Amino acid sequence: MDEKVKFELEFPIQASPALLYQYISTPSGMGEWFADNINSRGEIFTFIWGESEEQAKLLTKKSGERIKMRWLDDDDTSYYFEMRIQVDEITKDVSLMITDYAVEDEIEESKMLWENMIADLKHVLGSK
């Protein structure tokens, strides 16, 4: 298996942290922008895109702040993806921080995928 490399992205989002958290932590919220459909049973989430389906295990969840998951395909690894809400203490600007892993020659593609998904999320939230 090819070694994956960690990368991080930051997306400013004009929405309250509480609202944003609903969209990154619940199957119904994530179903609006992350995948066509999402089912969850316990800590296993099933993401459906058209004909393809992937499962991820919920690793940690901190209310109003972050959600961290690992794709079941990566189960014996330290790879994960995390969506974390960051609020600037002074300006109160809200950002969504993404941490993910990809094999070296797919990093740009993975970043673009996140950018497209976050654009959908912003659209759903009515954020610019």
C-alpha cells in the first residue's frame, strides 16, 4: 500500500459554529454536501456516491468543535480525516479546518475534491 501524506486545508465559513457543526457531524447534515446519501449505525457511517459506497468509523466527536473519522479501508493505519471548527478569538471569524491523507500523487486531486465539497457546503449554508 502506498504511503499517504497528511495535508491540511482551511476554509473561512460565514456561519455560526453551532450550525456548521450540524452539517459536519450528522448524517442528515453531511448528506446535504458530503455525499449523496449517508447512513449511520453506531459509529459506522456509510457514505454513498451514486453507485459507490464507502464506510468510515467515527473515531472522536467533540460537540460543537470537531469530528474525526477513519475510512474502513484504512483500518489498520493511523490515517484519518478530521473536520474541525476554528473560531478566531478576536475577530470571531469561523473557519473549517480539514485534515486528511492522500498518496503523494493524489494530494492535489484530494484538495480539489475538498474544495468542491466545501463550496457545496457554503452554498447550503448560504455562506460566501
